[in-house]
Amino acid sequence: MSLPLQQLYIGGRYVNATSGETFDTINPATGEVICQVQKASQADLDQAVISARQGFKVWSRMTGTERGRILNKAVALLRSKNQELAELEVLDTGKPIQEADCVDVASGADCIEYFAGLAPTISGSHVQFNNAFGYTRREPLGVCAGIGAWNYPIQIACWKAAMSLSCGNSMIYKPASMTPLTSFKLAEIFTEAGLPDGVFNVITGDSKIGQGLSLHPCIEKISLTGSTATGKIVMANAASTLKHVTMELGGKSPLIIFEDASIDNAVSAAMLANFYTQGEICTNGTRVFVEESIHDIFVEKLLARTKKMIIGDPMDPKTQVGALISESHMNSVLDYIEQGKKAGATLLCGGQRRTEGNLAKGNFVEPTIFTNCSDDMSIVQEEIFGPVMSILTFTDEEEVIRRANDSDYGLAAGVFTQNINRAHRVIAELEAGTCWINNYNITPIELPIGGYKQSGIGRENGPTAIEHYTQLKSVYVELGDVDCPYE
Ligand code: NDP
């Protein structure tokens, strides 16, 4: 498929960037250029802000019910275009179509539907005083900026738009440069659904545009999904105008499997937590702590199932492992695998790039499992963001909690056990914002998601997200005279 030059989307329509510059977006499975994408200039960014402010005036004055109605039309359109959007996402990300056609667009649509439903419920409170009363108004922030990562492009764009727009804000969205295409389709869908012009704008460009958004005096909030390193820069820039921030950042999460766990379920979870989307998932449970007594049986079952995983053309519905996002990212993953070997971990399976047949020009890496890992190895400490699982063993509960928490990250954690008391006791001790008992990486929209420690600030999804996209105004209403000591 060859697509035309990708323009910017500002004020409800496509416009040319004024920079005259473009960049390529590449299919990770073939190395081919999908299309060229225009780079926004500072002037384009300023124009997007003007447009978003105009859109905000119209949108924020609509009732929650009216906003919800338009958002729900967008949900229906998203679902009706599921297949074409999923195919475009596969082209841009390299992830398997068997994932994209049932998860990426669906999860985005679910989130918009959920927040469309919450929109009419957004309200303040009433407080009674003597001869006076007070009330609060929960008001939108204004223009919000969303900056997305490349692993779940349309899902991230939908999630940020859902929260922002349901509260009455407008949004300027900057997708990751490696995967910009589906965000523009979302913008088209919003316009088709009746969203007023300027309420959702998409601009593309490198980190300079992201920086421009973080520094812009007329943007009230930045919501970033990206690495912890980028989060620190964005937050520092956002501080110059005291913007609200939500940071969804990196992780190196523990998955703890006790000896009484259902081993087959624990193996399923460990595979999903490391190999789904080629391991390019922020919440992945990449430090798999297995109780020593079940290590051998766990590894035997895991190995047998991992060996059967199908690596291949992401557009083939049978493919379970697609291509990593870029050649440089693939090389970084392969470098981590070398570091693991050098550090003395045992390579149980995988570890190689695959280049046979039509995989030759893509960034394909086998699902990789290391055993005999120790806590100080780089493969155990650092976020690899590829299909690399590190297995560690433990013998008692206190020890595994301490080791699981020994990380600057705190995004997610999982515990497998049949002991209900232990499950809740361990979860309570884990320093992570998103946890699972007897499952992994399940993220229903109804539950907030976000990180502890250096994995993030704020929460997305669930009713609490409304607090991160609104501000409270307190109003005191006098019903009597002004009590004044001055004659
Ligand atoms: P990056 O941090 O490299 O990029 C994220 C976004 O930030 C991109 O749009 C990027 O633009 C932009 N950006 C980069 N530098 C700046 C800057 N100085 N100012 C403003 N914006 C900037 O992350 P990746 O895209 O590589 O995504 C992978 C990371 O995202 C992993 O660490 C992963 O854990 C995390 N992530 C977290 C999730 C969560 O919910 N917690 C979910 C998904 C991923 P450009 O692309 O143009 O460089």
C-alpha cells in the first residue's frame, strides 16, 4: 500500500505544514517507506493552539450529554472501520494483525465510550453554611496536549482524547514519529462524528514539536506516554508555565509465581507479559520471579509453548510475533541479549534475529528466555522493550517482595498464587500502580492505570481520570449581610 503525503490536521481539516520539511514513516516488517509525513513548524504549532482555543470555546459550552453524544458517534465509526484501522496500525507498527484487529482499535473505542458515558456525570458539590452556601464547579482545563509512544498508537491517541474531550477540553495530539498514521484517521473520524473544528488536532514532528507543546504558554496540560527519560524532560519544560501533567512512563515490572499457583495459567501470563506485541508493552512483567520448588516444571512448560510461537509477516493472521519498531530498536534489544549472555545468564531459547524468506528486511527477534538471572544484570534492571524474559528464583515471600521492589520503576506487578491471604498481603507490599492477581496485562478502561516511583504521575482511565483533566472552582454565596468590623 502506498499512501499520499501525510499533512497535519488542524481546525477540522488537513493543512500543509509551513516548514517544508518531511520525514519517512517506515514499515518495520519490510523496511519500506509507507509514506512521507510533514513536520510541523513552530508557526504550525501556534496555529494548532489558536484552533484548539477556538474549538475549546464551542466544546466547553456544550453539556456533557451533548459531548457524550458526539463522542459515541466516533465510537461507532471507529468500530465500523476496525479492520482498515487495524491494518494501517500493523503497517506502521509491525505488530501482528491477530492483536491489532481485536485489541488496539477496540480498546480505544471502549475508552471513548466509557468517558462519553461519564461526561454528563461530571459535576461539583454543594456545601451548606449558616445563611450562606458554597458550591464547586468542575471545569475543563482548556487546551491539553497529548504526546504518544509508538507501541499502541491509536489506542494511546483514543485514550488521551477520550479523557480530555469528555471533560470539555480541546486537544493537540502529537503521535510518535515512528507511528503517526492512525492518529490522523482518528481526527478524521472525530470530524465525521460532528466534533467542532479545532477540538482535536494532530501535528507531527520530532521531539522539538513535543518540546514546543511542553513549553507553550497557552497549553494547560501535557499528557505524555513515553520513556522515563523523556518524562523528566517534558515535566521540566512543563514546569516553566506550571502546566498540569500526566506521565505514563516506562517499567521493569515483577511477575511473582508462588509454588501453589496454577502453573499453566502462570506460564500463559508470563508469555503474554513478555511476548505480546513483541514485548513492546510498558507494563510487561519482564522480571519473572519463580519459587525455586516449581522452577523446573515451570521452565519446561514455558519452553515447550514458547518454541511453538509463530514469527512472521504481521499481516498474516497466524503470526504471533511481529517486527520490532525500528532497526535501531532491534539492535538495542539484541545488544541486551548479548549483555545477558556475557553476564552469565543461561539463554534458554531465542536470542536471534530472524531473516529467512520475507523476514529478511524486517526487525524480527525471537522470543527469548533467560534463566539463572541475578538482580544486578542489565537485562533484569533495565527496560528492554522487546521479547526478552528474565527468570529469577526465590525461596520466601519477604525476600521476593524486597527484590521485586528493588527498582526505580513502579509501573505494574503480578502475583500468582491460590492462597488468597498471601495474594492480597503481597500486593499490598508491592510498589506498583497497576497490579494483577492470577492474570497479567489486563487493562479494563474502568480501572485507573499509572505508575508509582519513576514510572509516572497521575492516572489514566477509570473515574479518577476526570480529576486529572478538570479543575475545581469554589464559589461562596452569601445570603445575608457582609459581616464587617469597619465602621
Ligand atoms: P519516547 O519517550 O522516546 O517518546 C515518546 C513521545 O515523546 C514521542 O512522541 C516522542 O516524539 C516524544 N518526545 C521525545 N522527546 C521529547 C521531548 N524532549 N519533549 C517532548 N516530547 C518528546 O518513548 P517511545 O516512543 O520510545 O516509547 C517507548 C516508551 O514508552 C517506553 O519507555 C515505554 O515503557 C513507554 N510507554 C509507557 C506506557 C504507559 O502507559 N506507562 C505505555 C506505552 C509506552 P518522537 O517520536 O517524535 O521522538
